[in-house]
Amino acid sequence: MVIIYENFRLLSYTTNYVLLTMPRKAVRPTPTPAASPAASPHVDHEIVGARLRAARKARGMTLAELSAQSGVAVSTISKAERADIALTYDKFAALAHALQLDFADIFGQPGQARAVPMTPAFTAAGQQVVYDTPNYEYGMLAHDLTGKRMVPILSHIRAKALSDFPDYIRHSGEEFVFLLSGMLQLRFENGSAFTLAPGDSLYFDSSVGHVYLSVGEPDAQVLVCCVDTGMAPRRDPAI
């Protein structure tokens, strides 16, 4: 007697021998190679400089008047407006406060009113707007959201030594840093220092002068949240 199976299912009966067929192999589709992630969009220094200059002129302020109100040196403001230098966060915060600008006016779409109630602001991986400086790469998260009470930043830390900076960075408010990868040292003007490993965090008064330094390779990647308390900034040295 023959019992014929296909995929181990009974098909028919006959005699003398048994014939079995093995299950057919499933044909798997060839995976499509994943697309390379798009590079993060960079904001042009000339665009930022033009926005600062336009805001200053719209308020009828001279460079000297903006310097007096912001604590940022006249030469620094002038160079930033001409895109000759890249500003650090403390200078942005001081200028934005003096010009009554939102960070979205600098890095996002100027003039947008804040939605009430606030709508969620989603930033896809790798799509944060990047403002590049020699020591830090600032990845501005939720850059189009106006009226934020905090400024979230995904930062790449290039600086390796205190000598990389003309001075400590200081700005009004409070700051939280969470280390994602690499090793990081935070140095403060009062002599204290903290070394962070991935997963470590630090919360501190950002009006105390501070710098972020990468320790070894690779460069540190950090998530930073800054909150401006509106305190008067200190004057900075000219750049």
C-alpha cells in the first residue's frame, strides 16, 4: 500500500510502498538595505547672524545698546551678525533675552506664535537642527516650538582642554546634563569638577562658570536641558 503525503498531508492510497515528501521551504524575500540616515540639518551662521541683526534693528538698538543690555561685548555681537564667529549658548541666551527673542526665532521659523494649548513637538532621530561651533555641536531639539520653558539640546562635545575656551561659559538659569556616550568632565570656575560615565547626570546652577570637556575617545554625546530664570547675565570678555 502506498500512502502519498504532500507537506505531510494525506493525498491518496495505492500499494507496495510509502512515499513521503518533505515540507517545502518558505521563500524569504531579499531584505532591502536600510537607507543611510540623513545628515542632521545645519543652520547657517549667516542666517543666524542676519536674524540677530534684523531683531536688533527692528527694536531700534545700536550695537552698544544691545551690548549694555545683554552683557555681550560689542565686538562679539558685530562678528556674530557678520557670521565671522559662532556663538556659544550663553551668548545666545543673553542676546535672546535682551532682544526678547524666542530660541525658535533664531533656530526655527521666526515670528511663529505659540500654540495654546501647546502641541507636542516631535524631532525625528538625526533631524535636530545643528548649530556648529569649534568646541560644541548644538543639536537644537523642538527648535520650531515657541515659548519653551526649557531648551533641550543634543550636544557633541569636541573640546578636550580648558585652554580651548577663552573663558568659562555662564548664563542665568539651571542646567541638566545626561551623558549618552563617551566620557565627560564638567569643570567649574570655583574649582570643582565632575567626571561622568554613560548614564550619569548632573544638575547645576548655570550662572556659575562651567565648561564641558570630552575625556579620551570617542567624543562625548550629551543631552542637555537649560532653563532660563531671567537673572541678569554677567558681562563677557570680547572675542
